[in-house]
Amino acid sequence: MFGSGRRFVAATALVFALALLFLGTWNGSPSRAAVASLSVPLDSSSPWPEMRHDSRNTGSSPIVARYHGDRPWAFKTGRGIFSTPVIDGNGTIYVGSADTYFYAISKNGRLRWRLKTGGLIDAAGALSAFDPSLGSTPLTFGSADEELYHVTTPRAGRPRIVWKFRASVPPVPPQKVDWWEGNVAVGSGGNLYAGNTGGTAYAVRPDGSQLWAFTAGSSLWTTPAFAPDGSSFWGSLDLHIYHLSATGQPLWRTFVPGYVISSPAIGSDGTVYVGAFDSNLYALDPSTGAVRWSFKTSDHIYASPALGQDASGQTNAIYIASANGCVYSLTPQGRLLWTYDTGAPVRSSPALGAAPGANHSGIVYVGSSNGRLYAINANTGRLRWSYNTTPSNPVLRVRNNLNASPALGKTGVYIAGEDGYVYSVPYDYCLHRRDPRCSTGATPGLTRNERRVFPVDVGGNIIPSSTVRGVSPATAFNLRLVVRRQGQTVNAAILNPDRAVSVRPRVGFTAQESGDGHYLYVVPNGFLRPDTKYRLRIAGSYTDNGSNMGNFNARGPKAGSFAQTITLRTARAGGSLPLKVGRNAVSAMTISRLSVPMPSFLASVNQIGFDSYHWIASTISKTKHHVLLWVVGALPGPGGRDVVDPARSFAFPLAGRYQGNSVILTSPNVGLQFSFGNVPLRRFELRGQLNKNLSFNPDANLYADTVCAQVPNYGAELLFTGICNPTGVLAASGTFTSAAYRGPANRRPAGVRAGRVSLIRPGSGTDGIAKVSLAGARLPPASHHVAAILLTDARTGDPASVNYQTETSVVSDPKRRITGVRLTIPAGTQLPARIRAYVIVDGFALSQTVL
């Protein structure tokens, strides 16, 4: 089975390679770009009006980096940020957050206004030219509520929504939503352009009416670049780069064997530069889409290229970043000039500014997932300075990924991160002030030549020390192999990971590698002993995965070996688990801000989605060393209290063991909802120490894995792109936050009674059914509440392995009040001999019955 899978991937890669030889045009005549610039009515006073600065997406600003004596500041939003800030002529910064708000922040870091939308925001907005009829410079941005917003930007007071635009084309299969996750760009005539998760690129007139729409085969998340004739270039998750005419007609499409999230940039001679998840930067002929050259990095490219130019305006350098942690400078012919290694995955798109001095050489600014903003000499590739944005807050410091891209203002650099902060760093601040956050040397923790396995925190950050103290007894171990040669990180993958680890004192565990082979997740089968020293011995071989790009989940021959011992000291035993079950109320907590930085590929395609998850977990039962929780989706309600959100497809149990306040919670058959469908997880665990205020310690660990072949619609692609390991498993690790829940969901609903649950057990070929009726004077409406039947083993308390999210349906009366619940139990499901059935409304168990 494994062998045939490898042959499939190899064959697929061969087909993809052959496809590159047959690049042509679509309907209509090819359009040749010229050196001239397109006249686009962007905000003329703005130093950075859209995600990649200008209509060609050069990511380049002429502003000289002069220090004016100001200090850095940070502005906090409610959730993580993936979107690039844009800046108006007054210095106001505009940015969206996963907390569903779009923010206007003054140049001194104070809130001017925020606008609530109905969904997360992870794409950049765009500032059009001043509109006299509005008396304002309009701002356009998209949200996951499927609306494109066009709003005013008043100097005082709140903005006015001028119009909202909703997608006119249904999502292409397998996508199920029309979220606006493509960055907005302004084109000729002030028309606005954006792609969405539903797979369609839209051109919208300044009055909010649709000009045209073009549908690709999957999501369009890139910022389009515009040629002088008004045609545009886009990238898609359908593995193609598109050239569309000014009227939205396809001129050509070029296949590349990787998702295209990188925004195309147009050089002075019309060459189109764009990165892809197959690790390559491509240079394309603008007339035909033919590949002029490609440059291979050793990991996927999420970032967009930036373009340098000489005194005559001719493109003289291309700057690109890769998830391998490196920033590259290339000539327009594809020759490598220099490489700078940050030591951590880079998704941030480089921005290019001018340096002070007579020659006004360039500075490349880029963020890294280690929390550092880098300023690199554009000519030499040497570090000018770096600024560490990592918060001191222990919960947020593991969310220090600078996944958004920098925007260059008049006096400094603005960048946002997964911690939810927008940061302002004045130009060359670190060269003029003493600040522990500043560095002008190499990235801390890494040497020029390295062959070592590092412990990794739950945020994916390397822990330089080989001794880690205060480890939770419920922990899982995250490890990363780092091989560096002459200051450059090698794409090294661990070979035979199941034989690489031993633990003393002896502990039973499972070991699973990430698809790229960089990470190893060691998950103990139970608790570690408190206040105990453990030694992890990791020894084995690695391969240089860089030679296998295009056949990602294969492993090449041995390239070297490693051996490392890591010492862990567990924390002392905590108090009791602060969860209780009462007659009329139960303990409940919110679980939110899931972060899954390992492997790096997963954060590139869905980090903002994980960050937006928001659950209520209520206690259903608690016995000696065993606890059972029920999880439902939530959203903010009146007075800041969270309420149940029936629209969110989350309803599953978490069962676990605990010792003191250490707990390991698992779900036997949970499915996480993505924009393309429900992904069944083979294993889902939350581990950590739960405090009296129902917050987990900052080192709380999330571990999950799934069999790639069972992922709907994308199973084969996941195998090809390398997110799955050689055994066909997608394994991931990260963290989450929790807090005490304050609201009505964990209380007994007054006046509602549950009947007795009836059960028909499933057969080998027939589905089973569990159902129950609800009665009473105050039945909950289905639009605001949820109900479920949870089946558990009456002896152990563990839930039956049923996907409760997909198999539960409610029965409603004409007033849409819930009158019953039905649980389908798929054929072949093994149920325990004796079942305890719970009837749950929101997060409270109305009744329990032994069947």
C-alpha cells in the first residue's frame, strides 16, 4: 500500500512536469506588457495604499528610511492578524483582524475607529483616490461574512458604509463559502478587484456594481497585478497562474505543481514573477505564460516577490522569501545574488525601501515566524537590524508569528502578527537606540554550522537550551531537526522516526513526523510523573529533502546523522481539577485561538481559520480520574457573554483522564469544518494543566492527526504537496487558550424536559438510530440553540465513536422550536454492551439514561 502510494505521487509529479512543456494561450489575443505604468487612481498621498504598494505589485517604496526620533508602539486587537496594513496620507493605519473588526489606528498607535463585520478578516484592503462626492478617501476590504465593504475614512468620527458587494457566483466545488480572502486592488478607472475562497475573481465598479467575474478551479487569494493595457495576473489554489484581459476574459493560464498564494509582480520589461507552493519562484512571459526560468528554494513559497529597480527604472533584482526561513535576492535572469536565513519559516512578503545616504541603496523588510522584523541590506544581503516583536505575555509569546507582510509608512515600518498586535517600528530605530528587542547580529539560538534536534515550544519556536524545566505532566514533546551549513538551513528530513526516540524513565509513547520531516511529535500514552527528570534521546539519520521537491512525501537517501539528548523536568503536581457538575449548572470554559504552526505548511493555508475557532466546553460528568465535556460553537452575545452559535458546525465530546490539575482530553471521531468540507480527525488531543480560573497554562498542547486519503476533495493533493508524511498521515501540533465561561449555555434550560432515549443499534449494513423528544413550555428555538444525544460506554465513560457533528439532526415544530433530537449511528459502528445516553441542550445535560 505504501509502495503504490509512492508510485502514484511520482507519476503525478511526472505528469505535472510534462504539463509545464505545453503552456499556451486561451481565448483572445495574447497581451504583451510594456515598461509603461498603468494609470490607477490610488490614494496619491498614501505611502502604502494596498497590499503590494502599487498596480504592478512591486512591493517597493521610494521613501528613504530616516530616523525621526520616535519610538515603537504596538496596538492590540482581539485575535490574530494575517492581513497587511495599508496607510493613508495622514498616517492612519488600516488593518483587519480575525476578531471580525476592521481597524483604523492613528499614527501614534491609538484607535480611531473599528468597524464590525460578520466574519474574520485576513486580507488587506485598498485605498482609492480621494472621492469629492464622499469627501473622503474610500477604503475597500473583504470579510469572511461574504461581503466586500466600501467605506469612508473620515478624519474624525466613524466611517460610513457606502456599499457592500456580495459574490454573484456560487462557490466552485469543493469550496462551500464565498469568503473574501483575496486582497483588494485598485485598477484603471478606480475599479476594484478581489478574489475569493469560492474561486472567482471579481471586478467591481466604484459604485459597487459588478463589472465582470472570472471563475477559476479553486480559491483566488492573491492580489492581482495590472499590465498597462488593463489586463491582470492572478494566482489560484487550482495550481494555475492566470492572465485575464481588461474585460475579464482568460488570455492564458500556466500550470505549476503547487498552490499559488503568492501575488504576481510585473517587472519593467513585463516579466511576471510569482511564487508557488512547489518551492519555486517563476518568471513568466507576459504574452504566453511560458516559463522563462524558475528558481527553487527548499520549501513552499507563500510570500509575494518584491522588485528592485535601477536609476532608469529598470528591474534589477527580485526579492522573495520561502517557508524554509530564507530571503533571496535574484537577478532578472534568475541568478542568485544572496541569501539571508532567518532560521524560522517566512510567510511575510518582503517590502523594499530606500536607505539613507548618498547612494540611497535599498533595504529589504520582512517578518519571520520567530517574531522578528528584519531589515536587510538589499545589495549585500547582510543584516542591517532586526526587531523582536515577541510579547512578554506568556500566552501570546508563543503566537509570535509575523505572518502578515510589512507596509512602509513615511516614518517607519508597520507589521502585524498572529498575536493580534499591529507593530510600528521607526526606520533604523535599532541603529539609534539601545533596546533589548533590537539586534544587529545573527538570529539568536542558531550557529553557522549545526546538526541538532531542538525542543520546540507549542508555538513552533526553537528552545535553544537542551534542558527544559517546568514541563506539564500532561505534555507532548515537539522536536525539530535543524541542519545548517555555512549559515544556511538545509531542508533536512528525519528518517525512520519511529526508531529515533527513547525516553528514560521509560514512558509509552507514539512518534509521528510532519510531512516535511522537520518536526517529530512524541506523544506520551499517559501522564508523566510530576517533579521528575526525563531524558529524551533522539538519534538517527536524515535526508536532504531539497532534492525531493516535486515528490514531497518521498524520502531520499541518507545525507547525515544526528544524536541529541534533551533533559526535561516536569512541574510539581498541581491542585484538583476545577470542573464540577451541579443540578442546575455545570463548570464550563471557552476554548479558542487554536494555533497550529507545526508543520509550517498548515499555518500557511489555514492559520487564521484556526485562530477564529471559538468553543464552549461544558462539563457533562466527572468521576475519579475521568472527565467528560461537550463542545459547541460559540459567538459573542449581549453584554459580552458568549452564546451558542448553531451556525458553527461544532458539536463533539472531549473525554479524558486527569491527575491533580493535569488533564488529557481526547475526542474519538471529531471533524473540523473547513471551507471545503469536514475533515475527520483520527486523533485530537488537548493537553495541559487547568487552573482554578479555568485557564490552561501557556504551554497547553494541541495534537491532531488525520489519514490524508480520508480528507474530502484534497486527499491526493495533500499527498503530492508534502503536507502528509510517507505513511500517509497529516500530523500537526500547536496550542490553544481557555477561560471561564460566563453565560447561559451551561445552565439547565428552565421548563424543558427530555423523554427517554430510544436506541436501535446499527448492523453491519444498516444504520442505527438514537432519538429523544423534548417537551415543556419553553422549548429552545433552533435558530439560537443546539441539542444533541451523546452516547458513552456506561462502564468507562468514554464516548461512542460517532461523528456527532454530521450525524445529529433536530426536529422542530412550526415555530422552529426544538421538539426532538435524532442521532444516526453509521452501519458497522461498534457500540459498547451497556450505553449511557445523555440528552444535551447547548452545554447542559438534561438527562442521562442507561440503555
